[in-house]
Amino acid sequence: MSGSPATRAAGATDQDAEQLRALGYSSNFERSMSLWENFSLGFTYLSPVVGVYTLFGLCLAAGGPPMFWTYLLIGLGQMLVCLVFCEVVSQFPISGGVYPWARRLVGKRWAWMVGWVYAWALCSSIAGIAVGAGPYMAAMLGYDSHSNATIVIALALIGVSTVLNLSGTKLLARVAMFGFICELVGALLVGGYLLIFERHQPFSVLFNTFDIKIDGSYWPAFLAASLAGLFQYYGFEACGDVAEETPNPGRMIPKTMRMTIYIGGAAAMFACLALILSVPDMQKVLAGQDTDPVTTILANAFGPTGSKLVMAVVMVSFVSCVLSLQAAASRLLFAYARDEMIVGSKLLSRLNGNHVPAFALIVSGVMPAAIVCLGLFMADAVATIVGFAAIGIYVSFQLIVLAALIARAKGWLPSGQFTLGKWGVPVNVAALIYGVGAIVNMVWPRTPDAPWYLNYGMILTTAVVIGAGLVYMLLAKPYDKGHAPAGDAWKISGRQRSGRATGTLTEPA
């Protein structure tokens, strides 16, 4: 395309708008999010620092230093899921992510349930991350953390995130980019310092199980420790949640999704490696005498002042993570409302002067805040609800993976700018097998002496969410109110719906 940069940008925007119209929608979002800004949204949602630091002590105690390898194994499994998503979003770059993808691949009922489960999982995730920030804020400010202070910090964090998100896509992108830079640089600097100056363990410790056994075998302990990786590798789908705010999304978003997995995964593995090798006394951690090895490591390495600076970087990671999660939740609600699939659709589908769904953002703040406030009365209930966060997201993911297989069986051939070609079906099947295995591992009861509701809390909350959704869907039939296209992926196979003459270009995975 000839002409000035502004002319070329305007032409590209027109092509994106034409592609969206061909998919049955129009949008007033600003397409101002660059490739790196879109990637940073997924990266800060995945948040290596938040994921590693939050679960490090628990998973190290459960499986010992070999828990490090779970990040690699789970990362490879989630890359399979990511590749399936890349094919779908490339052909259907519509705001809201998993909901509109499910709508086009299978139909309205399937999409409604995917959106329902994913919405509750996102709200639970926001609440869980906000609550998890409390101890780090306490450490940074130098006071003892307690439940009420943690709740206040969580509510303040959600409030700040809501205000920032309401300010528009450009600010969201800039804050996410700032969070990405801080988190990546912080992880590299802190991890590098620990490896160079504070290494207390040999590299061979990564293969040392310290004779940890459950029923005579190490593998159950390793699977328990794999929760570190399972709770880490999601967030890449958030890149697609803002598809209508990203130029050339059919090409750009599959790329940023994959970047989120391998850059975020590498950062997480590096941070985990540095922490494992810097543990002063591994036996104390495995015996349960040191329940917070991250704080111990940072205090030993950086002293009171230095460790507070590190905690400040960690807090930036928490803020940007909550911001990205809330942005994803609001775009899901917007997409739901635009298709008249939810109560209050007119309000939830309305964009404010900053071109963001203001009412959807407010709801995406109020619901997690309500979950956090339950901690004032029922701490165990909050832990159970927050535990649903990861399992809900994994269930949503596998409903999309299964939807893609159903669509392929009916004749769907992905025709976006990213396709897997002949590898599409094998990767899709492998992603489903991995995902089902991951879900079983997450919900497996591992504390036989604990109350039943703790052992089966994830299964219980998942059953309640899905059951309530099914009852509401069958009685109210919310999926029947809108008239947006649905279940047509295989019907349009073989012809490009984009305005670009791209053919079936296949990018390297």
C-alpha cells in the first residue's frame, strides 16, 4: 500500500473494519494496540513473577526441586492449546475471546456455557490475585499481614485497576507494557543476582527428589508439584480478548499468543531456577519448617531495604496482572452483551468516551470485590471460590479445543492467516488429551485427612457453576435473544472472509 504512514494505517484500519463487518459485527473500539502492547497484556495476565512467587513454597515442599521441570512440561502442553486458539482467532478475530470462538465453531448454547464458566473463572482469578498481593504489600511496607488488611489491599487494588481500565485502551496498553518491562527486567535482575551471588544449591539438585514418596512412589508428589506449572500457563487467550483493539489481528494475535507462552514460560522457569538454587536450607522447606522460602531467600540476599525494593517490583506485577485480567473479563461481558446473551445487555455493550465498555468494566470490578469481601465472614469459602479460578479457565479452554474438533469433523478448514495445515487435527487431539489430563490432575484429592469440602472443593465449585449455568440457560434461554452469526465455521470453510487476499498462509508455530 503506497502513501504516507498515516494513509497506510488508515487503509489497514479500514481493512480490519471490513473483516469485522464480514464476520457480522461493527465496532467503535480504537485499534491502537501494537504487537508488543498486545503481547504485554497476555504476558502480565500470565505474570511469571506472580505465578512463581505465589506457589513456589507450596510446590517445592510437595515435590522437591524437580518441580522445576513441571514448568517445561506444562508449557509444552499449553502450547498445543495455544496453537489451536491461534487458528481460531486468526479466522475469527472478535472481542471477547473464547465466547465468540465457541459461538462460531459450535453454536449459541455451547458459546453461552463457555462464556458463563470463563466469566466466573476470571472474576475468581481477579479476586485471588488481588488477595495474593496482600502479603507482598505488607512485606514492602514493613508490617505483619493479617486477613482484614489483606482484604483492604485487595479491594484497593481492584479499585485502582478499574480506574485505569476506564481510562481507555491506550492507557491499558501502556500500563501493561510498563508492567511487562518491570516484571521481565525485575525477574532477570533478581534471578541473575541470586544465581551469581546467592546460590546455595548445585544444579544437580534439580534431579534430587530427597526421597519424597507418596504410597511408595515419587510420581504422585511430582504431579502435585505440577500445580505450579498448571496455575502459570494461561493468559495467552487475553491477547484475543482485545482483537478489535489490535490492528491486523488475524496475523498479529496468533503471534502474540505464542510469544506469551515461550517468553512468559522462559521467564517463569528462570525465576523458579534462581529461587530453587538460592534456598539456604532445602530440608527445612521440605520438612515444613520454612513455609515461606521466597521471603527467606530475598531477605538473605538483599537485606531489609533491598527485599522491599524487590517486593515493589512484585507489586507492579500484581497490579498489571489484575489490570489485564479485568480487561479480559470486561471484553468477554461486552461480547456477551453485544449478542444479547446477558441481562443488562444495553448497558454492558455500551462504550464510553474512551472507547472502552465502562459498565462491563465496573461489573468486572464489583464481582471480584464481592468475592474478596466474603473473606470478612467465610475465609474458607473464599479459598474454595478462588480455587475455582484455574480449573474454570482450563475447562473453558478445553471446551474450545473440543469445539474446534467438532467443527473439523463437520468440515471446518481454518482459513485465517495462521493455520497448522496437515498438523491441525493431530495438534487438536493432543491438546484435548493434555487438557483433560491437566484437569484431572488439578482436581485430584490429595489431602485425605482434610475435610471433604477441601479435598473436593474444585469439583464442587465447578459443578455448582456449570449446574447453575445449565439451569439458567434452559429456563431463561438467553442464547435465543440475539441474532449474531453462530455455528457457521464449517459452512464458510474454504473461502477467506477477510478483506485481505491472504490465501491460507501458514506461519511457523
